[in-house]
Amino acid sequence: MLVQTQIYIHNHPNLYRYLRENSYWYKYLNRSPLFLKEVEEEMKNRYKLTTKDKMEKFSNRLDMIASVMDILS
């Protein structure tokens, strides 16, 4: 694996943790650093870090706050 790829992985804790849990990705990263984007996409989907997931979480929080406000009034 290239040194730049290793540095990038160690600087991103979620990516590092994902690779530790799914070690089969090391094989692909050793072959080509281009697989790093695929690993990141899969990691974001697994840990729900995509923009869609963040918006959904925010929407759920707003709904919860609105429910609490309705109960209190």
C-alpha cells in the first residue's frame, strides 16, 4: 500500500475503524489506491455519514422537538 494512502487512512478515524472491521479491503488497497474512494463510500453508507442520512437525522430531531413542544403547550 502506498504511504500516502496509509497516511490518509490514519488521518480519518472512521475510515481506519471501518478497515479494521472489514479487512478484506486491504487486499484491494494494496493493488490500487483507486479503491480508496469505494471504501470511503461503503464506509459512509455503513456508518450513515452520507448527506442524505444527515438530513434525515436532522429532520427526525426537528420532528421530535416539535412533538415535545406540542406536548408542553
